[in-house]
Amino acid sequence: MPRLIAHLDMDAFYASVELLRYPELRGLAVVIGGGRDRQPHLLPDGTRKFFALRDYIGRGVVTTSTYEARKFGVFSAMGMMKSAALAPDAILLPVDFEEYRKYSRLFKAAVRSVALIVEDRGIDEIYIDLSETPGVDHDGGRAAGLRLKAAVREATGLSCSIGITPNKLLSKIASELDKPDGLTLLTEADIPERIWPLAARKVNGIGPKAAAKLAGLGIHTIGDVAAADPAFLVAQFGRSFGAWLHEASHGRDDRPVVTSSEPKSISRETTFDRDLHAVRDRAELGAIFTELCTQLGGDLARKGYAAKTIGIKLRFDDFRIATRDLTLPAHTLDGREIRKVAGLCLKRVDLTRRLRLLGVRASGLEKLSELVAGVPATSRSKAREASQTERASPGLPLFDAAPEQTPR
């Protein structure tokens, strides 16, 4: 039986949730980002006073924006100061992830009330296998798509866009074609007209570096990739990725809709309001580092996992990113142990430049319930053993060298 896969993507999700709370902002350029200090103030006459984007000063980035703000060129991951130059009159609202997670649960429960095979892909998107849904062979899934959209709107008051095609790759692209509130149905016969004219970057899996390399080869659209000699793609990008590029550009994708999956990693990171230096801001960085590691340990415990590999992520003032990791002899979820191992990773990085961002990551995850003998914390002697294999950057005092803040 031919497959029929839907990709459901909520429209400007965070911003749309905020517009439910502040309906007076509908139709206006609204940017979501920054801390809780930008919370609107309730005035004596019952109206609200909102912050304008032009008044923002700081290092934050845009989390999302309404479609009206996007018309000014303001998109997610853009620096807030740059966004303020593009849309100074836009309204600025703080991020409220607790509220977004609430609505995420609501829309996914609504979808599961009308569909059986659902793959959770993040806070605002899911895949749905409609292949065995009654009636889809008559209308290509249109009626099922309309039911899904109605269920989401009834449960949340929000709109979503859905792409329905024979596979996940095409459905992901299709869900973006008619936003907002779109329902797009495509078959293989539609690929030359609807898919091939799109930029190569529209294929999920072609990142900025691959897209730039393709452009350097004169390959700009998905159709250009499809027209390229498969042997040429393999020669330029390697056997695996080159072959995948050829298949993806022709809309071929056999991946199933997976109803349950385990996380590959759990992380915590923070972007600083100002650049911090490993020596001159050692105390501040040390406190932040400890807090991130403690929070990561708490995240692991709360989600029922222990980690075998601990890593760090640093972004410097020149926007260069450095990552390091270290695999342990045994799994751990102890925040103190995580801090020690992350500190060993830190010693492998040149810290002469100021830092913009600091993050800690746990991977090589295992469910606590599946660890036969519990979760043995890495012993102090094993950590010392591991440290002997790592080389510290010479002559640099490290902010991870601060004493532990909690007793053993």
C-alpha cells in the first residue's frame, strides 16, 4: 500500500501562544525574546504597556516573531539589536517556555485523539502516518488533514500548517509551502513543479555549509541537485551524503514514522549578557559553570537517564564555537561528577578569548531502569586517571578550578 505521511507544523508557535494571551497585539509586528524583565505592565485603566523592540539593549537573540515582523526581515536566531534596527516599532515580549510546553501538550493530545501513528519531533511539530486512515485513498488525505487542523484549533485556538505526501522528507517541505494555516497535498508527480524550483537549503538535512558548497558548484535549487550527475555528487560530498543528496532531490525517503524514541543527548547552555573572560571573570564563570552542571544532573534524574559521555560547548566573542567531550568508565547523573568531567574537557580549550556562551552536554544516555547494577558514579581515582590523558592549555588559570560548593 502506498504511504501517506503528514507533517504538522504549528504556525509561528511561540508568538501565536502569546497572541492568545494578548489579543490586542494581533496584526502587529511582535518579537519574542529576552528575559522576564520585559513583561508587559498593566496600567490603572486596564490596558497594557508593552516594550518596544527599539528599547532593547543586550546580547539576546530572537526566539520567534509574528508574520508581520517577518515582513521586516526579523526571523528566529537573529540578534535582537539587529532586529531592532529592522523593526524598531515591533512589540517585544519575553519568552515563556512553560506556557509553550502547555500548548504543545494540548495540540499533540488533540492530534492523537484522531490519529494513531504519531511521531513527536519537537515542541511545535509532529509526523503522522495516515496510510491506513479510512478514505485517504479517495482524496489523498485532504479530509484527514482538515480533521487534524480542526482538532488542533478546537483544543488550542491556534492554527497549524500540514503537508501530506508519500514520505517524511516531502511532507516537511510541503508544510512550509502555504503557511500560515495551510494544507498542502503533493504526490511524486508534483515534484518537478512544486519542489525542484525551491532552494536546495529547503531540504531538511542540507545545512548552511552543504548549501554553500553546492552554490559554489553552481547548484542552487533542489532541481539543480536532481539534475546533477550522481557520481559528481559522490565525488564532491562523499559516498554516503552524495548518494543521499541524489535520492532526496528526487523526493525519495523510506524513513518510517517512529512512535517512540530515546533522546540522544540532554544539554544546558546560557548566553551571557556581556562577554566574559576565563581569568578576569573567573568567579562569575565558575558559578555559572557549576549551576549548569547541577541543572544538567537534575535534568538527567528527572527524565530517568544516566550519561556515559559529558561534553562542553563554548562560543567566543568572534563567534567561533568549540566543543569537547569525554567518555567515562561508567554512567553518571551526579552534578558534581558532571562538573569535574566537564572541567577536564575545558582544559583542552584555549581560553584566551572572551566567551559569549557556555554549555554542558550529556550523551551516551541509558535509562536508569535498564542499568542492571544501578548508576555507579565515576570514582575520584578514575576521574584523575582520565585527567592524565587530557592536556590543559598552558599557563591559563581555569574558571572550573573553583572549589566545590556542596560537600561530598
